[in-house]
Amino acid sequence: MSAQLKENNIYIMDCIKGIKKMKKQSLLADVIVTSPPYNIGKEYNQYDDQKPRETYLNWMESIAEKCSEIMTDHSSFFLNVGGKPSDMWIPLDIAQRFRKIFVLQNMIHWIKSISITKETVGNYPNIAGDISVGHYKPVNSNRYMNSCHEHIFHFTKNGDVELDKFAIGVPYQDKSNIGRWKGAIKDLRPRGNTWFIPYETIQKSRSHPTVFPVELPEMCIKLHGVKKIKLAMDPFMGVGSTAIACKKYNIDFIGFDIDKSYVEIARKMLSEL
């Protein structure tokens, strides 16, 4: 008989097999945060990232189906997916497959790099001049622009999961808004669906080709509501960003990845926290 899954572990295991084991053990995920391979030819150690498009989309749809079986009506599934300048349909194609199973409750834009001119901003005392912040991958083409954002799709079963929007709130730039609006009773407003989160530079993320920053799953977890989460799951755990975010908030997690080297890195990082 195979061993039982236990919380706060990352398993070297195909995620579909792992999710089936979770279902068998009645382990339900209150929140799922993940970033799967985008099928754009990244050099993973164990995974072929250049599957035929239909094969890839069928696989992603099967993962969505299995994940839905370990989610409650109050669970959230945050799916981070990007494309590439020459093929920006990838995240939208995946979202259409997930549409068969879930409701798209929110669509969040992860902004990795942005440039803002002082003239455009106007008279904000905290912004003294033009700014350019974040990192982007250069594009050696005159046909395409640099890709400076990725999608985070927030899926739920029925589209009615209440969120803790102020947990990721930001102060008002214009303090005169405080008290002006019915909901503006303190210096904090909802952030909205554009999140500026700089990604790790290549020097920091060389152990894995597509690491997402810990702040991304952290914000997803806080938005869903930390107190409502008994168990989080990441079917593509990689080097452990979601697990690290969970540990910060004392949330139990389970993760899966087929690459032993990535799992070993994740376990080591967790042991050092």
C-alpha cells in the first residue's frame, strides 16, 4: 500500500497522481497557487516544454478537472500563466479550457516592469520625476514589444468566493479621499487587479528557468484570506515559492514536482527559514 500524503511536504510526483492521492485521503485545498510550464520551449531538467499545442491544452484541462475534485465551493485557484511575444495566445487558450470547469472570478495582471512619466502622473508629491522599475526580457525583433506582464487567473467553482481585498491594500496617494467615499474610512484602498511584482534576476533564479517571486503566491494567499486557509496546494511546486509563502503565514501546504533537483532545492530553502 502506498504511503499517505502528509501536510507540509513537497513530493517528487506527477501532479495528477498526487491530486488523486489527495482526493482518496479527503485532503481538500482551500487555495491552489501555481505556475505551470507555458509550453514555450524553456529548458527544464525533466519536462519537455515543446508539446503539440492540443496535447498541452488537453493536459492542462485534465489538471484543472482533477484540481476541481479537491476544491470546495469556497476555494480559490490562482493560475499564473504567460506567453511569449510571438505567441500571446497561450494563457488565453488555457483560460478557455479552464472555463469548462471553473468560473473566472478575477483576472489579475502581474506587472513585472513599468515606465511612468512625471507628466502622465501629475501632481503627486511622492513621485519627483520619470520612473522605470522592474525587469523585462529583451526582444530581438522589430515586430514584437517586450513582454512586461503575465496573467494571474483567479478561478473558483461558482464565482462567489469573498476575498480579503484590504489584506493587499495600498495607501491613498490623494489623502483627501479618506472620508470622502463611503468605504474610505482609513488610509487604505483595495489594490485592484494590477500587481507590480519584480521578478528575480537570472543570477538569482538559475536553479529553475521560470521561478516566480514569493511575493506572488503570498499576495494570492492574503487576498483569499489567510484565516480561511487550512491547506494550500501547488501542483507545479518547482523550487518552492508557494511553500515558502505558506510557511510565512503558518499555512499547511502540499506540493508536487517531477524534478528531484528542484524539490531538493525547495526543501533546503524551507529548512533554512
